[in-house]
Amino acid sequence: MAAPPLHPSLAPIAFLLGTWRGDGHGEYPTIDDFAYTEELTFGHGGKPFLTYAQRSWARDGSPLHVETGYLRAIPAPDPAGGDGAALEMVLSQPTGVVELLVGRALDGVVELRSTTVALTPTAKSVTATERSYRLDGTSLRTDLEMAAVGEAMTHHLTSVLTRT
């Protein structure tokens, strides 16, 4: 069965499609700095959203984190003439954290900010997140900032990934 055509609203974020893998660095005021490997997969099924799956593991191969979700693009032309889109993202983590984010895609850059972070009763306290994905040649740079466990919005993760 042939893959369905890409929904037209996804054109501004089509650069994300595929599986990306590479190294990252984590830091936060409440933990020791750490290195990790990350894999992101963005897919589509012909509908107006991308599927998202993330996993990371420590340098010794032990698993660190996973999350899944959806990224939806709502066409919103840039007043300056660029090909942009408004974005909505839903992310779910097995640690009991769910993020609802909004943002924008423009010229190979996706920037998202949480509007809601929902927590299960046993989840660590996360109150806000900001995420970015930037295409730089053949690399995808990801950044995550978060406000959590009593800390203000602070940089947490950076990775540089290449398409596999």
C-alpha cells in the first residue's frame, strides 16, 4: 500500500518528517549534568497532523525517557511573506506528565510554549515547558526549557540530530 499524500497544511513542518538520531546534553539546577542519545520520529498518515515519538538513553545504553504525541499545523501565512503555520502539540509521558503546547513554524524553525501541563497525582511537578526544533543544514537541533520542582523556566536539554 502506497503512503498517503502529505496533507497540505503540513508543508511548513514537512522538514521534520522521518527519524532523527544523535547526541544530547542535559542540565538542570536540581540534577547533575548528563549526556544522552536521542531519537525522534515524525510521521504522517495523510491527516492534518504529524505523529511524534521520542526516546532517549544514557551512554551506557540504559533507557532515560520516552514521550509520544501529535503536532498539528494550522496554516497562518507570515505577514512578511514566509511560509508559516500556527502549531498545536499534545505530548504524553509515562511519568504522568501531559503537555499542551502552541507555537509557530516558520522557515525551518518550530517554537512551542506550553499552555497547560497536566500531572497525575504521582508525577513530578512541572509547571511550564518551551520546546524548539531548528533545521540547520542536515541537522535538527532540539532545545527544551522547563519550569519544574520549584525552579523557574530554565534550560534543560539540547540535542543535535541527523536524519537516519
